[in-house]
Amino acid sequence: MHNESATIFSARAQTKKARRRRLRALWAHARTVVLPLLVLLILLLAWEAGVRAFNIPEFVLPAPSRIWQASVVARDVIFDNMWSTLRTTLWGFLASIVVSLPLAVLIASSPLLSNSIYPLLVLTQSVPKVAIAPLIVVAVGATETSRVIVAFLVAFFPLVISVAAGLIATNPELIELGRSLRATKLQELWHIRLPFAVPFVFSGLKLSITFAVTGAVVGEFVAADKGLGYQILSGTAFFKTAFAFGAVVLLSVMGIVLFQAVVLAERLFFPWSSNESGNA
């Protein structure tokens, strides 16, 4: 009888320990979402309370509840503008990929090419895009093409640098092994350097997609009749601050979703790369 009681007690203790382990594992996964949402909720409540307590005019700083109401009323206009900005962002992001990967390969393949191309890349980034955007509009016209070019100019530089750094940082022993097996330059690039550079590539893609959103909005500030950037300008011009804040919030959500889409693609197609990035 004593042995049976001890066995039952031990089984219950093991069950409790297993339940605690499951709860700890669940919390470890959930806290990355729960904690930021909790902090965001606290900030929104403080914002709402501050606006009401100090009676701040709506055209200066609208309360979150007023921003929500204005966004719901104008939801058709806001979502129409969002699709325009999203289209410009994705085209600029795609153009940055098409241009950046060959440039990175050229930079990594030869010190001479690196010394020739790299200063030009730095030059393109030393000029503020807000300053160069009007010149692009004059050259191309006030069309979506000019906005895509601005988004591309903002987005491509971090991708070039990240990919080139990954290609250059390839383990020299792997390079020597490939050359000992008489691998061609193309085989070395495809089978050794590119797989090694995958974590760097996705780091650059994550930066590039968020910068593309910024570039699209800059282009819309300069010349556009549609888009979230245009909505922000028109909202502030007519003191519809809540309407403009709604566009800013939607821009933030769009940037987060696009960033997480790149993260998801990395985890699905290159899970080993996302593990290395997490460990780093």
C-alpha cells in the first residue's frame, strides 16, 4: 500500500513538472508578442489620458480613439492609398534586388572592381533623397516610375553592402577546398560563396524592404496624387491631423508586415540561416 501511494505521488509530481515545463515553453514563445503589445497598450492609454487631461487640440495631437474614428470613417480612401504605396514599395524593393545582387558579386570578385564601384555607391547615399527626388521628377515625370526610382535608391545600398560582406566573408578554407577540386569561379560562387552569404543576404533584405517603404513615402511627398505619403501631406495641410496619423499608423503596420514576410521566407526556405541569425 505504501509503495502504491509513493508511485501515485511520484506520477502526480512528474505530471506537474511536465505541465510547468509546457507552460514555461509556451510563455517563452508568447512573451515576444505579449510584452510588446502590453507596452504598446500602456503607451496608448497614457497618450489618450494625456490628451484628455491637458485638453490638447485635435489638430495638434489627436487622441488614439479619435485617430481610430477618423480612420474608420475614411477607410476606403486610406486603403486605396495604402495599395498605391505598397505597389511602389514592392517595385522599388524588386528593383533593388535585381541591381544589388550583381553589384555585390562584382564588388566581392575583384579588389579593382570594388575600389571602382564602392565610392560611387557611397556617393549615391551621400546625397539626401529628399533633395534628389525633385530632380528625378523633372527627369522622369510625376509618375509612379519616379517614385519607384526613389524607393529603389533608398533601398538598394544596404542590400549591396550586406551581400558583398557575406560573399567576402566566406571561410577561406572552403574556398581553398573548392579550388583544390578545380571548381570554376561560377561553381565557387554558386556552391560556396552564395550559401555562406545567405544570412547576410536576408539581413540586407530586411533592411531593404523597410527602407523601400521610406523611399516610397519620400517619392509621394514630392510628386503624387495618391498614396499614404500624399495622404499625410493633404491631411496636415488641411489640419486633418487624425486622418494623417491614421496614414502613419498604417505605414508602420505595412512596414512590420513586409519585414515579417522576409523573416518568414528565410525561415521557410533557409531555416539554418534564421538559426544562425538568431544565434548571432
